[in-house]
Amino acid sequence: MNIIFSEERMPGQAVVDKMMEAGRLCILEEGLNPDPIVVSVTFVDEEEIHELNKQYRGVDRITDVLSFPQFDDLDNIPEEGEVCIGDVVICPEQALLQADDFGHSPERELVYLFVHSMFHLLGYDHMEDEDKAEMREKEELIMSKIGVER
């Protein structure tokens, strides 16, 4: 798996390493080969994520993470060559606030937001209670596997 990180606002290497490990495990969890998979991760400030949230989701407020999947159905992923399955946009400032609210480390929050977004790229959502429960279970499984439990 190849994760392309924006250099601006990028977290420390330990967080990046956990994201790399988590991303690969998310792909494997879905029964896919991680080798050709590419994901783009951009870190933005509160103003930029607010604008993106408003523009793409019609929600006029700051958010923590946005996911932009490239495929509606994973069966449509090409079988040859590298393939970008989507883009992740994370607001580190919002992650820091949430980490404080939830009582865990900023690093854990950043990795969790990435895992959450990876499952969105892989076709999951949390609009219905049943779907939310399934997605949360997968997120917690990955977080546990990489040793970043609550």
C-alpha cells in the first residue's frame, strides 16, 4: 500500500507509521491486496476543512476528517497497476480538541480518524445504526491490532 502524505501540517513519524500499518490492515480486512492500493492524505487547518465540508457536504461547520472515495463499489477497482481508492483530509487542530474531550492522546485520535476514513473509502458509512455498529467494530479491530486501543 502506498499512502501519499501532504508535507504541510504532517504529524510525527510515529503517527505516520501507525497510519501506514493501519491502512494496510484495513485493506486486508476487506480481502483486498494492499500492494496496488494508493491513498492520499492531506492535513489542513480549521478554516480549510470548514470550507471543504461546506462545499462538498453542504455542512457549514468545522469537521475532523473528510473522505473522498474514488469508487462506489470495490468490485470496480482495476485489477492491474496502482489504483488510488480515494483521498483523506484531516484537521489536526480538531483532532487535538477531540483527543482532549475523549481523554486519549492526540496521536491515537489522528490514527483513529485515518482508520475511520479508510473504511469510508472502502464503502462503509454510519448513517444507519446497524451500519454504524459494523463500521465501529471494524475500526476498533484495526486499532486493537496496531496497539492503539482506547
